[in-house]
Amino acid sequence: MNNKNTTSQINYNSNSTHNNENDFTSTKDGNVDTDANQIGQPINILICYFSGTNNTKKIVDLYVKYFKTNNCNIDIHNIEKGNFDGDLNQYNLLGIAYPIHAFNAPEIVVNFVKTIKKQSNKTPLFIIKTSGEPLAINNISSIKIRKILKRKNFELTNEYHYIMPYNILFRHSDNMVYKMWNTAQNLVPIHCYEILKNINSKLKYIFAGSAVAWVFRIQHWGGHFNGKKYKVSDKCIKCQKCINSCPTHNITIKDGEFHFGNKCIMCMRCSFFCPSNAIKIGLFNNWKVNGEYNFDNFNIEEEDLHKNFCKKSYKKYFEKSEAKIKSFNEMLNSNKKDSN
């Protein structure tokens, strides 16, 4: 195994605090020390997230880690646990995080934002989303929730899309997964910096994006339909992990037989984490991905069976990410020289 990083690194060090962007420093190996406190007073941040198979949760955890080192009070709310009962007026920033489902936010996320109360004052909003491919059409996934929250006095200021491995369609190679995760770890501190410094960053929507998103939103209904076709094979060991982890409580067992209801959102949690690979996912069973990924190892000898899939899009994503990381490093180095 080879654990050599493929992109510039951004490191955390929580042992010191700083007060302005000039205090961001580069380490002697060219990496970025991002422990700077970019705001004079503590601010309160709430991130509400849904994560089917933990990709989005891993990204949210990075945000939490960085915000906490920057004098922020941060709370997170798991959307599948229900409505948020706290007082949103106590927060300076609201974040919504989710995996993209058929170029849309998952149904559970759309339903959740509908329950959020209208704010008396305009509140900045940032959106975090993940998907397995870096296609521009994924940008439209936030249109619906953005419109809902705008009516509730939330204003979108920042929006970020991270590429993480598929839990349906095909299994990404370990090398690609490592590269995705390494890139995300280096981008998140920069994006958090932009949020805290009020540097707006929004994604561009494709032409007629609202109409396109509306068409693909059939996945919400389609999930209910296809979910009823899920089956459990004789490989099942009756651990009931699928029942206990389903975010919509769609799976039940009676007289030893599993039953799948009409509330499936096709988050893939049951089939992805099934320890005996016993769940068949209806019409999409040929696209099933089973088993957790290894995010930390890089195997240079591994063959990538899908290396030509969206090849140009992946190349562009990684190149743009590398350029952003490099530019950020250069900015910090320049600020350091000016302050000396």
C-alpha cells in the first residue's frame, strides 16, 4: 500500500488562535495551518444533514472539526431523527447537507426544510452536497430547497459539491476513493474559510435547471415504487441491521419474513451495509454496491474497471480542486510575507 497524498494538504492545529487572515500560515512543507480564528466573536452555526451511507456525514464532520477550531459554536441535527425543535433564531448560519438523489435533494430533506419556521431576520444559508460524479447537472439539486428556504428568510450565500464514492451504479476503485476523500479533506477548510469570511461562492445552474430538476424528481415517487420490490435472499443472517438503520422505518419482519413498504427513498443504506449482501434492490439490482469503502489506502496496483466513466468530468474536478488549494496556499504565503 502507498499512502502518499495526491493533492496539497491542509492541516489542523488547535493549539493556537489568531484574529485575521494574515494569521493563516503555511507549514515548512508547504501545507496549510488552518487553525486561525477568522472571526472576532463566536458565532453559532447549525448544520442539518441527511446521509444515506455516511459520505455526507464524513464531510459534515470535517466542517464541524474546522468550525470548532475557529471560535464557532456548532450544532448538528440528523434530519432522519425528525424536525428540529430548537430556536433557529439563536444561529447566525444555517447549513443543509445531503447526498444528491437523481439530481435532486432526497425527499426526506425536502420534507424537512418545509418544516423549518420562517425567520424574523434574514439568515445566511450554506449548502453542502455529495455525489459520485462531478457533472454540472448535479448543481440543480438544491433548487427546490433553496426556493423553500428563501421564502422562510434564509439567503443562500455558499454552496459546495463534493465527489464521494457511489453507493449505487458501480463500485469505485480504492484509488479513486482515496483521491476523492483526500481532495475533500483539503477543500473543506478553504470552503469554511470562505463562509466565515463572507466570501460568497455559488454553483452555476444549467439552463432550465428548475424544469430539469422537476422532471428528475420523479425519483421521489419512484423510490416508493421500487422500494416495494426489494427482496431478501437466502443469504440473510437475520441480523436485522437493515430494519434498525432504515431512516424511514420502511423495513419490517413478521413470522421470519422481511417486508418492504412504500416509504423507501433509495438511500441504499440497507443494501450497502448488509453484512451478507442479501438484499436485492428491485429494478436496480444490477447497480447494487455492497460493502464499506476504504478511504485511507491507496493501491497503485489496482485496476480501475470504470476509468473511462465521466473521465473528463473527474479530471476537471480534480484539476480545479488542486488549483484552488494551490491558490489558497499562495494567498496564505503572501499574507505571511506581508505581515513580517
